[in-house]
Amino acid sequence: MDSDTTISGCPKCKGEMVRGYVPDYSHAQRYIGRWHEGKPKKSFFYTTKTPDTEGIPIRTYRCSSCGYLEFYAKESFTPE
């Protein structure tokens, strides 16, 4: 799947899948959510210890009929 690929119908109800993303909020900024391997590590100041430079960007598709979400993580999924 490349950065411009769309997926076919919803695997649950065959409705239309619409591309989107789930934002990650940090203070006054918004980021594209990122996938990280393994278990989250506790941080003294924050909920989890996660370097900003790590992780793989996540792209999400939502069924316009039933609301099912499908997530994909790939290095090429950068903001356009």
C-alpha cells in the first residue's frame, strides 16, 4: 500500500472506506499518531516515555456506513 492507495469496501459491511487520521495532541500542537513496537514505558513527567523521532506514522480508514476503523502504519505516511 503506497501513500495514495485507498482500500476497497469495509470488511464488515462493504460500505465505503474514507481515509483519515487520528491526531495525537501534545500541549498546543497536534501530530499524526504513530505506531510503536512493544509495551509503553512509564515516564516521570508524562504518561509514556516516547521519543518524537521514533514510531511509524498511522493512516486510518473509517467506514461511512458502520463506523469500523482500520489502521495502517507505514514510513511513507507523512503529512501532505
